[in-house]
Amino acid sequence: MGSPWKPFLILSVISGLSEFARAVAARPMSYAAVLRMRQDSSSSVLNSRSRPRQQHSGGLVTPGWPAFSSHPLSALSLLSSQEDLRSEESEEFGPVFIQEPDDVIFPLDSDEKKVMMHCEARGNPPPTYSWYINGSEVDSKTDYRYSLIDGDLIITNASEDTDYGKYQCQVENSYGIILSREALLQFAYLGAFSTRTRGDVSVREGQGVVLMCSPPPHSPEIIYSWVFNKFPSFVAEDSRRFISQVTGNLYISKVQPSDVGSYICLVKNAVTNARVLSPPTPLTLKTDAHEEWRMQPLN
């Protein structure tokens, strides 16, 4: 007859081996993963091991830290993703544009006296910026009117004489240099018409005539219209009357007596909406010499 203590001995051995196997499989990988996940890198391994542990759903849970599986494959996946993230953050590369400069039209009569040209790029190491106008580098160190904020170029007291032109942003780090598209900086303004009196334009009935607008200095494009006799009676375009938006001239075919009157060219800046009026141009009908003699009063 066997000894009564042998079954208990066998069960104790099996239980001990199971506990040992679980400890070998879970403990080293679990603590390594916990130490990598922890935000405070100054804590030591001993401090991490001294924290109380709780068994929860088959995984190790340490107060204040996220729960994770103690399975070796899960821990390896977590470690791999953490390593990939660190590798991506530390990867070095040349500059790449996020935003290139756009064309700018700046109104000269604006209360804001600064022009801003935008440029933004990313790179590792962080890139540096420089600007070029019409192929020449902008010197922000010696010209107080120019300043750089991150990649943006700020121009103070900008003027058409010195600042009109094509701008490019250059971005550089140790891995390369990139140059942006050309961005045109224009200035919007509208001058005044000459105050010189305009002479009469005479035409026979049934003939065509062209009334010249002769617009004042302006930038950029302007919109043309004509006033007949007095504002706001505008000339309506139809089969006989046409206003060129290139020259501003008014064309009238087959002039009729109803067309006789005073014509004023009105121009409007498309950006600033400023408007100016020209001096009037009188339009009259010609008559032949015989009719003029007949219309003379008798003494």
C-alpha cells in the first residue's frame, strides 16, 4: 500500500512548476514593457519593482500605469511600436514645403503699412529661411524695412519703386536646399485724371465716333464706365455703343441727335474700389455750310 503523502507531494511539485513557468514567462517582459511605457525616465528598476502589483484579467496592472497583456507577443509588439515611433521622430531629412508664397496685391492707401509674404517648411534638423527679390537676396540685417518671423517675410513701409517684383523663399538645412515658386508683389493705387479741359468732338449724324478716356496712372487693372451729361446717368452699352475694358474708350456708331451731350469717363480700381472721374468731353453734331448759312439770322 502506497504512502498517503505521495499524491500531495506530486501536486505540490506540479503547482510549483506552474508558478515558476508563469513567473519566467511573464515577469521579465512585463517589467521591461512597464519601464519603457513609463513617462518619468528617471525612475529606476528597483523603484518600479517596489510598486504594488495587482492581478487583473490575466495581465499585470501597476497603479498609475496603463494596463497591458503579459503575453510575450503582446509585449514584443508594444516594444516594436515604441521603437518605430522613436525612430521616426529621430529620422533626419531635407526641407519640404508646407506653404509656398502667393501673389500679393497691396493697396498703397491702406492703413496697414506692412506687407507679409508667407513661407513654411518642415525638416530635420529644423531648416533656416532666406528670401530673394528679382533674383537678389533680401538683406534683413542691414535694411530695417525687412524682417523675418519664422519663415515669413515682413516689409515695413513698402513702396512700389523698391519692393515691386517677384519673390522667392529659400529653405535650407544640412540635407538640402529648396526654392519656392515665384510670387509677384504688386501695389494697388489709382491716380487722378488731368484737369486739363477737353475739347469738343464734332461728328455728322449717322457717322461713328470714338471718345477717348485716357485713364490716369493705376495698378492693377481698372474698370471703365461712362457718364452721360451728369452722374449717375451711365451710358448703356447696346448695338450702337460699346466701352472697351482694355483702353476705356467709348465707341458710338451711327450717331443720332439724342447722343449729343457731355461724356465723362469713370474708372474704378478693381482692388481698392477707388473711383475717379475725367473732365467732360462734349459731343456735337456737324452741319454743312449751306445749312449753317440758312440758319443765320437776317439783319
